[in-house]
Amino acid sequence: MIESKDTKPAANDGKYQFEINYSGRDLACEVVKEQSTLHVTIGENLSADLKINSDNTLTQTSGAQLPDSSIDFIKKKVLGLEA
């Protein structure tokens, strides 16, 4: 189960900060959105890049392999879209 405690959304492109439950721990998650790319940092040592596809799905392009549930949660928080 992934829960959010604090969300500070920015404008379209920009920085988003919230908490994400990852591997049973609540960790800080920072997402920097630059056009069609999301640069994700979870905690102090996990990072990944996600590409926003034309159909609003996300595809991981690099970094630590994120579970689908985390990608769906990030999509909802940053893009405001349900998985």
C-alpha cells in the first residue's frame, strides 16, 4: 500500500515532493518534470528516469527498477492521472 503524507505540486514542469511507501518504509520522493521526462529520486540513493508516452503511460528508461505500484503512484501525484 502506498500512501501520501505531504504533496507540494509545482506547475507543469518543475519539482514535486511527497512521501512514498517503498519497500515498507516511508521515504521522501522528489520528481523533477522536464517536458516528457520525469527524473525520480526516492530516499537518498534510488534514482530513475521515466518517460511520459503520448498515451500518458510511463515507461522507465533508466535507473533502479521501480515497482509498477510506485510508478502508478508517481503518475497520479505528478500528472494527476489514475493508473
